[in-house]
Amino acid sequence: MPSATVGQTPSLSTYLKSLKHNDIETSIELFISLLKRRQIKNSRPCAIATISLLLRVVGEARTRDAQQLIERIRAVGRRLVAAQPREMAVGNIVRRVLENVREVAERDQDAADGGSEGSTSIPSTPIRGETMRRPAFPTKFSEFSPLHGAATIPQDMHARAPLATSGDSSPAFGGTMEAALQRPPLVSSNTSYAGQGPAASSLFSILQHPQGRSPYATPPTGTQSPALKASPFKGDEGQTSASEKLDIKAEVITSIQDLQKELEEVDDEISEFAQDHIHNNEVILTHTSSQTVQRFLMKAASKKRKFTVFHAEAYPNDHLETHATIVNGGGATAEDADERWKPLTSMGITVILIPDSAVFALMSRINKVILAPHTVLANGSLIAAAGASTIAQAAKTHRVPVVVLSGVFKLSPVYPFDTDELIEYGDPGKVVPFQDGEFMDKVDVVNPVYDFVDAELIDLYITNLGGHAPSYLYRIVADHYRVEDIDLSGKAEGGAVKAG
């Protein structure tokens, strides 16, 4: 009798294994279904699955053109974002990959332009007797006088000026008044190599007969006019149009792998700042079973810092995971076997589990609040697990600093115009059991999974790049995302090169 096959529950680990043998379209449709059924949820799993999928999309793309590659990535990202719009980490990773593609394309384009300019530029030699430097201005004022150089005459004009008698000449100017009133010629950027004649003359000499060579004379042999220098030679024109486009897939794949490595090391990089923000004998309040927060606290404990942690249970959506994290640490299940860590109690740290209703009563004894967001928005506000807004408002009332630990991949360029659209609602049966049929029929029960926390309630963000004020996050958004990629639903604009 054949043994029964035990199927695995779809999750992040099973999806990553299926990527190795499924084709691209099957993997995309599978990821979309997992997002819709919430079998892959939260920022980190969604980001890992998205970057792994896009790595295969770029690797198997049958194009070497940057614009076509951008269109392909945008098309895949548009489908993923539409499947679960509130998982903003999916859109963030897609935008990061698009930014990498544009950066690689711009770098290669600049290298190609630099090479073509270097091969076509011809150094021009000035005409003998004419120099590019400014003529010396003789004056009889002392060099220490503030008027030195205020009334000067070019040497060539001074030589052509008629000598004045002692009665009508000034000792300071050493020439006639007519010669002294003449100004030096203005140098123009459009001056030809043919001559250094005055491109723009003074009104004092507008009626005088011009002396010297005309600036519009034929250029001497061996020189090139600026107009011809700006345009390529006729022989090189066909070569430029027939040049092959650079293959940027290898560089894009390398940048995606670097982004994968960043996701793996983000917690370790954030935990390096723990010693600067956690001190001895502090009382810290945290919320939910965040891996980033737990490792941040463990790093401080490993530096011989002794502190007390009050842990809000985050009922009714995350209380079971919170209990398991406090007792057993992280990675208790087989799915998280690669991300295990010890509980804080094993390192001598006192951890006290409290209900959410006790937060305000204990806030007067808290020194610092540490939160982990689900998504950080462009204006410094955040989306976190239900109960985070209550904790932040209580902390502001008691003047307790609120510190948020977040990787850059959680930072979204979306601005919260409508905060109600950002809140996701879960199973109401976790709040009121369905066994209470009479009560359920008379009352509308809602179970918000996330809370919106305004930027005014946050004091400091600690990312893998360091500590930042909420008002500075717009700069990080500008450094990591392109304006043309913020709206993935629209058509790609600007091509692969930034708009000048």
C-alpha cells in the first residue's frame, strides 16, 4: 500500500524552492495567489520573495536594451502590487530594482559618451601673436590702493592712443581722456578661433573705425570652429548609429544580488547602533515579536548592558507569536530554522509581558519605547501593528522618546493622503468568537491589523544607514527611488536616463 503524501502549507520557504524548477509565468502567478491569500505576509517575507522573483525575471529576459528591461520589470511589479497594495515592501523592492537598472544604464551611457568625445576632439592651436589670456592693464596707482585696477587701459590701446601734451593729460592715466574712456573688450563664449576681436564692444567706441582683424575671418588651417566641433564627423556618424547597445543584464543581476545581501544583513547593521541607544538600568517598552527589535536588544545585552523590557502582547493578532518569542526566542518553527536566536531571558535580561491595556499606566516608568514598523511612509509616519498608535500617544503624553527600527527596504515613497486606505482589517472572529451568535448579529466588529502612527509621535528612526529624524526621510527616499518609478501603474517615463 503506497504511503500517503503529506503536503506542505504554502509559505515563503516553499515558494523559494518552487522558483528553482517553475517557469517565470507560473512563479509570478503563484506569488500573486500567495499574496492574495495572505500566505506570504509582512514586509520581510514579501521583500525576500519579490527580490528572488525579479532576479529570475531579469536573468531570463530576452533583451539587452535597458528600456525594454525596465518595461518588463514594471509590468511584473504592477501585477504584484495590484495583488496586495498594502504590502508596500513589494513595490519598494520593484522600485529599487528599477533604480538599479537606470543607474547601470546611465553609467554605461556616460562611459560611452566620454569615449566618443575623447576620440573626436581635436586640440586647436591659437593664432600666433594672439593669446587667450587677458592683456595686462598698466596703471600708475599703487598696488595697495583700493583704486588699483579701477581705471586701466589695455596695452595695445595704450600704444595706439596719441600722446597728450602736459597740459591736457592726466598723470594718473598717462594718456588722453578719449583713450582713458575706452573699456577693454568683453570676452564672449562664442568667440571664434579665427581671432580674438571684441565680441561685445563698449558704447564709448561704437562710432570708431574698427582696428585689427575681423572676428568673422576664415579660421586658419589646422583649427576647427565650435560648430563643427560639437557635431561628429561625417565618417563617424554611420559608426555611431551602428554601434551596438551595451548588455547591462550582468551588472543588473549583480546589483540585485547586492540588494539580496542587504536584506540578509539589515538586522545586523541596525543592531550595531544598540550600544549607542541602550544604557544600563533602563526600562524599555516594545511591541510585537519583531525580529529586528529582538536582535537589537540582544546586541545591547551582549555588550554587558543590564536593562528591563516590558513587552506588550499585541492582542489579538500577534499575541501568540509574542508569547513564543519571549519564551523560546526566534525561529521556533521549521520555516524559520535559519533565523533562530535565543530569548532575552537566557542572557540575563528581565522581560515582563503586559496586556495592551496596561501601557498607559506603566508609561511613567518607561525610559524608551522601541517600535518596529510594517511600512514607513515618505513624510515620516508609519504603519505598524495594531496598538502601536496607543503606545506612541501615551509616550508623547509622558515625554518618553519613541525610537523606530526599520530597514531602508520598508521606506516607501507613498505619501499618506488617505490614512484609512492604508489600514488592513483582519478576522473579526479573533475579537469576538463566532459562538456568540446573538452578540455578533447586533454589533459590527472590526479588527484592524495595523495602526497609523503620525510622524509627530516619532523621535528617531534607526535604519541600516544610521539614525535619522523623521523630517529627513524624504532625502533617503530621493536617494533610493526615482520620481518616474513612484507610480508603477503608469507608463515608464524618462527612459533609462535621468531627465536633464
